[in-house]
Amino acid sequence: MENQIDPFGTVVNGKSGYTFKQGGNVKSWKKRWVVIRGKQILYYKHVDDETPMGIIHLSKHCHVEATDQKKYTCCFKVDVPNRRTFIFSAASEIDKTEWIKEIEKWCNISNYTGSSNPKTYFYGVGDQKLSKRLLDAITNGTMKKITALLKKGVFLNDIAVPTKGNFRTPITPLFLACYLGNTEIAEKLLIAGASVHRQNDEGKQPLWAAAWSNNSEIGQLLLDHGANINHLDSDKNTALFIASQKGNYKMVKFLCEKNIDIRILGKGGITPLHVCAKFGKNLVAEYLLERGVDPLIVSNEYQEKTAEKIARANNHIGLADMIKNASIKKK
């Protein structure tokens, strides 16, 4: 099979193609673009979508087999313990067999990802040792070693947990550089071909890391290379949410000036203002109110409270009063 590139910029050596997939809660069938990327099955609404609608994590405990369905033929199911059973309908019997074989292969590879020791986690198509050395070089800020590893052909879109630091989530080299706020290294990786769309298991892309580090210069580099400013992570949050949580005024202002959608609601209907209210980020909250974030929105995530009530519950009285005044004006 010829190598393909998925929307994250990663070489796909496994199988990909359109299938019909049965829904979870609603048992309707929808056409989905499905990609086997190592020990993950990703399914998208369209082939050119950047963000998958869902990810199925494969392990030795998963089971795949053919199954009969009333409406569709050539079906197979993937049983994921403690989650659910996913059912797909392939294009033909041959296609069904290929899907089953490919999924079985990755279920049986137990040392590729998902280790009980997060420091050994690795997903990619390159050399694991080179990838780990690149992450260490980025952590240490040693440009000479980074350049040498790039010359050796290290794959830039593999994900792993850095051996240094307190990281437990697998990330890409570019994500790490953005997280550390190292503009020079981030730019070098982007020029070398690092993908701005490659995300970790939590759905976070490098722009999220730039928001964390409050580095708008890196943010601009990522946008210049095609980053989606409104990308949602697995909690349905944009980069604006983490910038607000950290009180990173510079990055919040940058994202808003670049027209990030401030109307996007995160998990449970939260807004960036709710986040500011919880963590007491007065300056950012004031700016968000000036930009038009609605102070009257009630969040189910925070026991159906408005931002004002959240601020007051967390003893941020001055912030609560400021939001209250904005709410009165809004009414």
C-alpha cells in the first residue's frame, strides 16, 4: 500500500478509507473516513478534516471480529473493554477482511504504545531513540544537538513522553518547544516540516502549548504555518481557555486580535470568563468582558453557575463585583 498522509501530517502505513459507522447512543449509520494510525483508529466526517470525530485506542485487551447486521453487510466490530463496541460496515468482504487483519495486528503489538510506564510511551513511524533524544535536546535548549538530529532524519511528528521533566502526556517536539516558550527552536522545527496539526491524546495542538507559555510570537509562527485558531481539544476548549486559566494576558489579547471565536463554549457550557472567575484572573476577565464575552451564561460544568457566582464562591470578591456590574449593563 502506498504511504498516505493523514490530517496531522503523519505518514499512515496502515489502512484508511471510507466505511459506514454505527452511532453509540443513536444507532444510526453514518459515512466516515477511517484511519488506522498505529494503535489508534481515528474516524472523521470528511477525508480532509483536521480533527477526528473520535479516537479508538487499541490494546491487547481489544477484540475485533466480523459481525452480522440487519441493514448493512460486510460488518466488523471492535470491542474496547470498559468503553463500548464500535461497529463498522466495509465496502466489500475483501475490504472487511483487510480492516480486521490490520486492527488485529495493532492490538497484538503490546510494546508500541500504552505502556504502564508513561516514559516509555511512543507512537510514530521513526526511530524511538532519536525521537527521545530530540525531546531531551529541546528540553535542554541545545540547538547544536537538535540540528544534528534533524540531519539524521528524525521524524518530527512522532509523539512520546519526554524523559526529562514531569511530563506524563505524550507530545511532539514542536509541542514541547511551544510549551517551553522557545521561539528559536519552534521556528526551526516548523521550517524542518513539523506539523501544527499533530495533537496529543487529549486533542491538544501546539497552539495550546503556546497559549500555556504566553508566547504570542510562537503563536504567530503557528498561525503563519496554518494552525487552526479555533481548534477544539477533547474537552471542546480552544487555546483561549488555557490562556485565560493561566492569566496569560498577552496571549489572550493576541488570540482575540487574531479573531478567535470567543463564543465557543467548552465542556459543560463554560466560557473563558468562567475559567477566569474560578482562578481569579482579574485582568484577563476585564479584557474578555471588553471583547464581548457574555457574563450571563450559565455553566453546567460549574453547578449551573454564572461567572459571577463562580468568582464569589472562590472568594474572588473584587472580580465577582466586576462581573456583576458587566452583567447589569448586559441586561
